[in-house]
Amino acid sequence: MILLTLLIPLILGLFLLSTINYKQGRLAEKLALSFMLGLGILVIIMFILSLLNLSLNLIDLTIAVAILILLMAKARISPLPQGEGIIGVRAFQLKSLSLPKLDWLEWSLLLIIGLKLALTFFFALIKPMIDVDAFQFYSIVAKGLFYQKNYFAPYLTQFMFDKPPFPFLAQGWVLISANTMNDCLLKIIGPVLFLCLLVIFYSCLRKEISRTSALLFTFFLSTLPFMLYHATTAYADLYISCYFAVGGIYLYQAMKEKASSLNYLLIAAVCLAITVWTKRGGLVLSLVCFFVYLIFSLINKTNLKNSLLALLTFILLILPWLILGKAGLFIDLFRLTIGQIISSPAAISTAQEMGPLPNTAVIIAVFSKKLFLYADWHLTMALFIVSLVFFFRRAVSQPAVYLLAIIIFCLSSIFIQFGSIGMFRWLLDGTLLDRLVMNEIPLILYFCGIVIGPSLFNAQKKNACAQDS
């Protein structure tokens, strides 16, 4: 039954890709993207069914998914060419499925990436839930969903606090679809999403740089210790990092392919909407992306209709969560910063009771140590500096400069948050900073890939994207 856990979101996502007529990517990219999108939409379906007081059992969920698939089949933007299926692959075209000819370095990188993924799945599934916060905040609700069959059951609300529902519902879906209570299976979502991120990361990079360069930067991403650790837990931090990264990557693709940007924009909008469902910080990250895209649209005079359609898609997808009065929880993220700027005597008095007052020098020092001197991110930040210093022209060229703006604004938002009264004490602890920075790390590596990658290895191979993978 565990196959249903992965298969139903995958099928739902495939039909979603078919609805928006996305045919630009490779088969592996489409499958990875389909699972991520399908899982996000499935979580929203579970939330809405709970609002309607309908049972979250496998039969009802399957029926709801089937109805949505039928609606998407009717609403497909344009018919598929003859001989193509919902994943946009021509029937019987087996040549594209043949293995590419890799050199020794590419095989080595691919082997290490595969080994890291295998170990990630092994460590995630071999041990039960042992992380205290994950158990207290997420798995206990997932287990309650398995028995209560409703997200809003009175017994469960006491464990949710102000957290968005994606982690609860996604883990609850694992138990419901597998029809078993298993702590190990609860964590399968993490490594699967990490696998999907690596596939999409490589596939999108491969559109711009050589295969060896794309594999190298995918290898960097697959070996980051902090991301690997979170892929084996049931925390929500990996979820938001994966969806935000994919949303940012496809938003960049939309800016790069201005003539055919609608498909990329819609994918980015759905992924960014799901980030809002994963953690409260997802709203800030999503607004930064849309703000930067607005600047891009004004400068490049892009199709206004496409931009409005993507924004409407984003709003409609987050509306079920915000409509329950949860918008105020997101606004608190901004109020913390505003309150620090005002610095009234009452606020200062309250801050002294909460803990140490913010200190800019301390914030800069902790940021610097965590980003450059700890092993959590390996050479990622050093590569980022190298890309800005030695490849400056390429870094500030369009549309890479807009991806750079997203990264800078998002990192700055973290810096500002820790300058607020309520967050400063968590900076001194250190673990929260790592989890917030992890949201931007895949995008930083992707930026480094598109800036540095063309100068590495056989740059002439970057035009052979259609012949291999």
C-alpha cells in the first residue's frame, strides 16, 4: 500500500502538468515535478475536505483526486499532439530512454549522488521518530489524522499551535494511504522530496550548462550535511526549502523564456503557494519572489495577462489557509521587525524581559561564522562570493541578476528578523539560523551553477541538451 503514497500524488501532478501544457522538461524532471505538485495539491484537498467535515479516508481522498483529475482533463489549456501522453513523451520513442555516454568523472559524480540518496532513504526509514520537535509538533497530529480522519478534530488542535498544515497533512497522508501506523514511514516524504529537488535542479541546470558542470553542482547540493540531516527527519524545514527552491528555479526559467513564460510561471506560482502551506516564513519568501518578478515585468514589459494569471493562481491556492483567520500569524513576522524599528520605551522594557536586546555586531558575527566557517554548507557561500567577484558581468546579466536579487532579499529578511526583539535570542542558540538559511541554499547553488558553470569543463556541450541527460 505504500506505493499509493507516492503513486496518487504522482498521477495528480502529471495531470496538473498536462493541464498547463508543460512539455519543455525531460521525463525525469516531469516525474519529479509531478510528485511535488501533486503532493501539495493533495494536501490542499485534505484540508478542504476537513473543512467540509468529510472523512479523510483513502476511498474518499481517491474519489476527490479522481474528480479533480477529470476536471483538469476537461480544462486542459491545449490538446496534446498526437502520439503524446500526459507527460509529453511520444509513444514508442525508446531512443530517448537509452543511457547517455558518461565519462569517468560524470560516472563518479553520479555514483556519489546515488550513494548519498540511498543513505538518505536508509537513515530516514530504518529508525523510528526520535526528534522531539518533530514528534511533538507533527507526527502526533499525523497519527491523530490516521484515527480521527479529520484535521480539525478537537483533540488535534492543541498540538498544532500556529503552524501551517502541510507537514501534518502530508505525514497523515502517508499513514492513511499505507493503512498502517509506522513511525519510519512517516519520514518518507523528506527523502522523496529531496530526490525530486535534485532531479529538477540538475535538469534545469542542464538546459544552460554542460552535463559535467550540472552534475558537479548537483553533487554539491546532494552532499550538504544539514540538508541531508533534515531529509532523514520529519521537520518541516526541508519541505519549505524544496518547494521554495523549485518555485524560484521555475520563476527564473519564466524570466529566461519570456516568449513562453506562462507554463513556468504557473509552476512557480503553485510551488510558492505550497511554501505558504509548509511554514509561516513561506509567505515572506513568496512575496519576495513576486516582488522581484514585478520589477522584472516592469523593466522588460512582459505579458501582463500571464503575470496576473500566475498571481491569481497563487492567491487562490493559499486562500483556504488564510481565510481561516491565519493571515494574522503571517503578519506577526513583519510586526516583529516594525516594533524593533519603532523602539518605544514599552517595547524596550518588554524586550528586556524576553531576553538580550538585538546587537548588529553580534548578528553579523554569528551570520559570518555560520555561513562561512561551519561545515553545514561546505563551500556554498565561498562559491557565491567567487561568482560575484570573478564572474561579475555574468552574475548581473539578465535574468541572473533577478535570481541574485531574490537571494539577497531573502537573506536580508533573515538578518532583519534576527534584529527584532523576539527573534534575537534564537540567533544566539544557532539552530534556527541554519534552518532559515537552508531555504536559500539550493537557489544560491543554482545561481552559482548558471554563473560559474559555463566556464567549467566542456562548455561547448551545453548546446547538446536534447541529446542526453
